[in-house]
Amino acid sequence: MKEDLKIAWRNVWRNKRRSMITASSILFAVFFAIFMRGINLGFYGNVTDNIVKAYTGYIQIHADGYWDDKIIDNSFEYNKKLEDIVKNIKGVKLSIPRLESFALASTNDQTKGVMIIGTDLAKEKRMTKLDKKLVKGEYLKIGDNNAVIISEGLANFFKLGINDTIVFMGQGFHGSSAAGKYFIKGIVKFPSPDLNNMMVYMNLETAQGLFEAQGRLTALAIDIDDKNNMLRIDKELIDKTKGMGYEIMTWDKMLAELDRLIKSEDSQSYMYIFILYIIIAFGVFGTVLMLTAERKREFGIMVSIGMQKIKLIRIVLMEIVFMGMLGVAGAMVISLPVVYYYHIHPIVLTGSYADSIRQYGFEPLMPLAWQLDYIITQVIVILCFLLLSTIYPISKIASMKVINALRN
Amino acid sequence: MKIIEVKDLKKIYKDGDIEVNAVNGINLTINQGEFVAVVGPSGSGKTTFLNMVGGLDSPTEGEIIVDNVNVSSLKGSQLIDFRMNNIGFVFQSYNLIPVLTAKENIEFVMHLQGKSKKERDKRAMELLDAVGLGDRADSRPSKLSGGQQQRVAVARALASKPKFILADEPTANLDSKTTAVLLDIMEKLNKDENITFVFSTHDPRVMKKARRIVTIEDGVIISDNIVKKE
Ligand SMILES: Nc1ncnc2c1ncn2[C@@H]1O[C@H](COP(=O)(O)OP(=O)(O)O)[C@@H](O)[C@H]1O
Ligand SMILES: [Mg+2]
């Protein structure tokens, strides 16, 4: 074995140029693939952190049909049973009861459509950090039942300030009419212009009173400890609430358009990586082909004097693996610092893609993901290609007739 | 004691419709300690014959018995092991493994045989000295001349302690001076250590060194002479 390793290692350096070219092409491919995957995963993580946490939460529970027809009649009664189911699922960090509805806001002479969110403001703070978005005034406390927080765009539109009053009118539960007058306790600013122009927050009970929907919710937004558990938790929720008339939605279903945007980027980069790997695979295969063909006589002599073919195959495999490892090791040396650098200092996006990201309310930054799994995946992919390319020398050696090899 | 026995050996190559009787019925017995030259013009069948004797090629007809083993009955890895333990090969050229030094090349077969490091070391140095290359132990083949490479090849062929050594035109690529050196070494090993050599050549100067000359033409033996040396 040691002897075989020695021979294999020396063979790698026998045609230094070719080995280096092969190793560097592997290096380049692995580095590039890691970089691209790092961008995708990092971006994905960034999106979920920003949007999901600031808005929908990872999972929401609605009354069945609510998401397609977001009216207050499609609300559900919040009961202890549901609360317990959610609370007892492992990995659930927090659930925020919300009652959301569109309404008309008006002051003396102006009217505008707004989105009213009645919510548990203490919990809201923990997930969406709404308090951090305050630019004027104060956050609501429990019992602030005739106060609201409005978004900055609304305040500007109505030219309202702290302690000014605003009137909301809308449709309540089961056809009742909803109307109420509130004073403004705080003003928050959202990066997304859409949100900034229409959001109104109030205590859950205040909203339930306004819409005549006591004890009812339109959504229970759920925050989780680890986003990798989302699908598992989703499934558990679905199982445990079967037949109870709820719809359980993960964020990617609620924000389907955003999800498509991310996924199209994702599949595009998979495409690039795939093409890249195919090119590299051909390069590696070319090298393997040459090193097999040019040593036909040498192989013939080795087997003539008593080397078993299986040992010879092992040596050639080691050579190929060595070459691959050189490339992979080089790729690690280069990519780890680069990925880490861009993890700390994210790439800033520009152009139309950046604009569409901004629509969702956060900065178009692309930090590279700093996690081991996708890096290891690239290494495994390359090793698989190397293994595939070894089929050729293995079959060549296995079927080699010594006599023909010697006559070469 | 006979170590090689060839009975009615035939090899027919089929090249499309054309059949070539490269070896066409050879009977031959070689005893321990002989120094045999197989001679004949190019294309007469020397290489084909030696390859079959060495178990590198399979006969169309006939038998080869080496030390009571019917070589043609061996297959695959058995045959490879048989060659490793019984036959030393010297080819016309490019015999050596390029990435191994002279000494490592000699040790190579002993490695395959699973000999200890101590034994390998000792025998490799002895053999290098025997072929007069004790000072080139650490040179790679590319740093050795053609004649030196062939001497290392002879040393390597001996390393496994084979029953006999087969050498197909070992001097074909050498000039007359290095040919003489190589032949002297082979002759000395034959005399001093009773090692059996079977080699082919069409070089009259090499034939002169042989103690038995088997002449082949068109795949058959036309003469088999013991040369009396004064
Ligand atoms: N693989 C082969 N296929 C067809 N004919 C062959 C093959 N090898 C050798 N021959 C033919 O067999 C004959 C003997 O060849 P060979 O044994 O190489 O002779 P020598 O070694 O005496 O020059 C020649 O006519 C040669 O052309
Ligand atoms: Mg020949």
C-alpha cells in the first residue's frame, strides 16, 4: 500500500504541467461553485431573515380559504386547543395572534385605504422588531385601547403627528359595520414603500372590538428557532390540525412571487454550476484518457513481471484522487477566506433585481453563506466526477491483454 | 533437470482471411543452468515463441510445461502470480518503471512477493553490484544509458529468484560495446550462480556467446546445436 502510494504520488508529478492544469481546473470549478452556492444560500438566508421575520413569520395558520379571500368573515376563533397544539410543537419559538383587515382611513378631508393589523404587540416586538422601526412617539402598551401606530407614509399623506386623531371605517364581522376614532401614539418607518404607505398597528383587542370580531383572528403567525425545521413543523401542524378547518402556509407559499424570484436565481446558478462541472469533467476525463493511453506499455510490463491488475488499478485510482485532492485542497485554501470575507462584507446588488428586492422592504445585500454543508457538497460532487472518470482506466486495465500492451 | 518443456507448440494469428503460422510446431526441452540463444531472421517467430514460454501469450496448440506446471492451463491472476514467482523478464527496451529508481525497480517484484524490507534491500544492492551499477542505485531510468537500463532490467528479472530468465532481443537497442558488457554479466551470472537464460537475438556477436543455439525459421526449429567452448 505504501509502495503503491509512492508510485501514484510520483506519477502525479511525472507530467507536472498536465497534473497542474487538471488540478487547477478542479480548483477553479470548486471555487466557483462554492462561491455561487454561497451567494444563493446567503441571499436566501438574508431574505428569510429580513422579510419573513419582519412580516409573515415562517408559518401562518388561517381559517381555510383566508389567503385567497382575505376578508374578516374568513377569520377563525382563537381557542386554547389551537394555542396548545402550536405551543407543544418542538422548535416553535413564538406565535403571534393577528387580526388583519383593510379599512378606509380618513381625517377631515382626506381618505385612503389602509391595512389594519391588530396584534399582540409584545410578541410582535420579539419577532418583527416593530419597536425598532419607530421614528416618532412611543410603542403601544397593553391597555392602550384607543391608540394606534401608523406608518410614516400614512402620517405624511394625512399630515398627522403624534396625538393627532384618525378615523377608520370598514366592514366588520358578519356584515356589521366597523368604525372607530383613535389617536396616534407612534409612527414607524418601513423600508418598503408599499408597507410604509398603508400600515396601521393596534392592540389585538382593539382591532377585535373595531371589527366586531371578539376572540377571532385572521392569522396566527409563527416564528421558529431554526429555519431548517420549517418543513417538519409545517407537516406537524398540518397533521395535528387535520379536519379543524385551518390552512397552514409556509412563507414561500404566502410570498410566492418572492419565492419564484429567488428560485429562478437559484436554478440559473445551478445551470451555470452544472455547465461548469461538465466542462471540468471533460478536462479531467481527457487527462485520465491520456495518462491511461500513454502508459499502455508500462502497464503491460508491470503486469508481465507479476503485478496483479487490481493493484495496478489501485495505483491509477490513487493518482486521480491525488490530482483531485490537490485541486480541492487549493479550492478550499482560496474559497474559505473569500467566502468568509463576503459573509462579513456582503455584496451590494444593483439594477432591476435590486429594485425588485427593495420592493420587499429590505436592502439588496448578498452576504455569502458561511456554513459547511454546501461547501462539502461541492467537494463530493467533484469526487463523484473523478470516480466516474476512473471507469475508463479501470475497464482498460481490466480488459488489457498483456501481449498487446507490450507490442505497443 | 529440465525446467522448460515445449511440446508441439503452435501459434496461428488470424488477420482477416489471412492466417499466419507464427509458430508452427516447436518441440524443445531446456535444462537448469543452460544459456540458450534463440536465433533467426526477423519475423521467424522468436518473439511469439518466447512470449508463449513466458505465459504472456497463449498457444493455439501444444503445451508448455515449466517445472511440472502446464503454463497454458493457468488463467488470469494465477498466471500473473506464476510469472512473478517463476520467470524473470528482460524486454527489448523501456523495461523499467520510470518513476522508480534503479534500486526501487529491482525491489518492485520483491515487494509484490511480500519480501521484508531487509531482504529487499540486501538483494537489490547485491544485484546492483552484480550488474556493476552499485553506484547508480538512486538514479531514475531516465538518468541511465540504454545499456545501464538493460543491466538494471537483468537485475530486476533476477530479484524474484525465478526458475529462468527470458530475454527477447535484450541487446537490440544497444551498441556493440554495451552489448558486450551486458552479455558478460549474463554469462557470469549463468556460470557463477547457475541461472538459466533463454534469449533471442539476430546479432551474430551475441550468438557467439551462447552455449546452445536454437535456430528458428518460419516458426519451426531448423537446427539446435550445443556449442563446445574451449
Ligand atoms: N499480433 C500479431 N498479429 C498478426 N501477426 C503477427 C502478430 N504478431 C506477430 N505476427 C506475425 O508472426 C510472425 C512472427 O513474428 P515475431 O514472433 O514477432 O517474429 P520475430 O520476433 O522473430 O521477429 C511474423 O510474420 C509477424 O508478422
Ligand atoms: Mg521479435
